[in-house]
Amino acid sequence: MSMEADIIEFRVPTENNKTIFIWDIQPSFSEAFIYESLWSVYSSFGALYLLKVCPNAAVASPGFYALVKFYSAVQASKAQRTTDKQTLFQDVPLKVRLSTKQNPTFLSGSPSLSHSKCLELANHYLGYNGWSTHIITLKDISKCADAGWSPDTDDEGELIKYGCFVELTLPQHGVTCRGIGVAEEVVDQEKALEERLWKRGQLMKWAKDKAVVAAFEKVLILVLGNGKVAVECRFDPEEVLPDENVEEVIQVNDVPWSDFESGGAEEEDLPWDFTVDLTH
């Protein structure tokens, strides 16, 4: 018998084979109870990216349905097969199906995980002591921002920009990855000094968090059928990360923090226009 294995990436799981849809949830339970019950059941199969419980539409019978997103297609499939037609926490059997939403084939890649989701996933597979991050440098790079910058603000605004370069280490696997993060914002010079200092502190934190996310994005976790975990770090052959000239490296890898300002709420923005296969 071949051993099932799956690759876990530190990215938002958008594939339909990682998403299961649950319905026929009875209205006799509170939404909070249903959420906790489903989380308890499905998190036992593997790390969950998202669990949502929603009331049925008004035209349908009273009750709830739920969506569960796994990071692993193998674990999602096993969860679907194991729990379909089971009562779990109620008297009536649940219907559980893999989503059959058609993802556009022209979309390459999926969104980055939030910083908090990266930490959750790392702790799940690597353990709290299985990884660590180290700041190589964290610098104010406002002065090396492109000279042609012209903000749509008045002259009172100042562009504050921080760059961070971190190293992620997974000692049990002998793996080290590096990541770069950039955070910027226009700060009103008329604001109080305390407020401007607070904003600088926020930008430093955001730059560090984004650098950590960038490092985790290079990590591939291979989960074997026997439960063992192997780790690899993929490298971009075009990426050059010297220990010197960090400003130059950060400039080359410049991505505005505004792309990531949703933080941990990015799952709320995902579309719900999926369909399910009702034929099984």
C-alpha cells in the first residue's frame, strides 16, 4: 500500500480539494455550540485555515451550514469520507462534501497568510519550540525611498518607510530561510510627537511581521502518511540576499505594506460563490 503524503504551504488554501461543505445542521443548537463542535471534530484531522458557520437562507428549512478549509487536500478528503452521513453532535446525519467550486486556471499562486496564521500553522506542525526568528536588520529606509515619490497629500506629509531582514530557523530539520519585509506610510508632521513615534513603532512591527511571512512562504512541510513531518526550504535562484547592502536588497524586493493591511482578517474577504457536488 502506498503511503499518502501531502505538501503544506504557508499560503491561503484556495483549492477546492481543501474545502469541505457541511449541511443538514439542526437549528436546535446555538451557532457557538456548532462552531466549537465542528472545530473539535475537524481539527483532529489536521490544521484548519478557516471554519465558518452560517444560518440557512430564509427560503430553506431552519438550520445551519458550514465551510471548513484545510491546508491539506489529503486531510480534507479523509475528513469528508470519515464524517459524511455521521451524526457527530446531533441526531440527524450530516451531509459532508468536497467543494466543487471551479477556480480560474489563469490565477497563479494564492494570497499570503497573515502573520498570525503563519505562527499557528508553524506551531501545529513544528511545535512551539520547533522554529525561531532572528532579526538580521531593521532599518529606517525613508531616505532611500525612490526620489520620484509624489504622494497625493499636502506638503505636511512625510513618507516613513522601514525595511526588515529576518532569518527563520527550524533547528530540528536543519533548515534556514530568510525573508524581507517593507512597511511604509505617510505621516502627518503636525501630529504630536508621541503619535508619530507610535506610528514608527507600528511600521517597524509591520515590516518585521511581513519579513517573517516572506520567510515562511519559502517553507514546504511534507506530511507523510505515518504522521512524520519533513521540511524543505525553496530558494528563488534570482534572489540575492547579501549580509551587506541591505537597503539595496530591500529596495529590489519592495512591496508596500498596504497590500497586507487586512492582517488576520483576510479570510473574511474570500468569495463564497462555491458549489458542491450533490451527486454522491
